[in-house]
Amino acid sequence: MRTFPLYTFLLLFLMTLVFSSCTTTKPGIGQRGYTEEGKASYYSNKLHGRKMANGDRYHKGKLTAAHRTLPFGTKVKVTNLQTNKTVKVKITDRGPFVKGRVVDLSEAAARRLDYIDAGIAPVKVKVVKPAPAR
């Protein structure tokens, strides 16, 4: 029976450790830490009271948002990249469906980010709490 010298074993172990620690994976869509950047818009007042894709009614005073793919119930932190103001919102609807836009916010959320007059703002969206498991 042939045995490996101890130094060979240690060398293999260290190489395995080094190479395995170099692998990183980005969080998937909806997972904590997932981020994306783009433009944010906000809901017009005429949508107040209408049903959203999750079945609830839109209320302009609540901190909610629409996203094309994040699961309903996901909580995200939205940062206005021009002012560094942030707001945490819950994904309750689908949209926006305009190229370059990543999120549609309620009026209350847009006010917190201070872009009501501008109508759109460059933002970073980061998942802080994944949607509850069904």
C-alpha cells in the first residue's frame, strides 16, 4: 500500500481551500442582496383604488411598488442615486413596462425619494427581505 507524504496532502488541501473560496455567486432574483439599477417612475393619482396584480387595491399613501419579476411580498430598499435618499417598499404589482425603468413606486414612496416633480429618477433596487414562502 502506497501512502502520500504529509506535505503532498497539505498542498492538495490548501489548493482546494484556495480555489473553493474564490468562487462567488450573485444572489438570484428575489433573494436577499439581489440588486439592479435603472429608472423609477411612480403611479398616477388616477390609479388610486384600482386593483393591483396581487389582488389588493392600490393606495397612494402606502409604501408599495411594481416590479416585472420580483415575487409579490418581496421587500426592497430603493435608493435615489441623485440624492441618496432611501425607502423600503413591498412589491405588490407588475410593471413598469417602459424600457429602462426597473420599478414603479407608490406616490408616498416617490415623495420619500424626492422625485415627484421630476417624474422619474435613477435608482438602485436591493432585496432586503424575500417574499414569504408559499
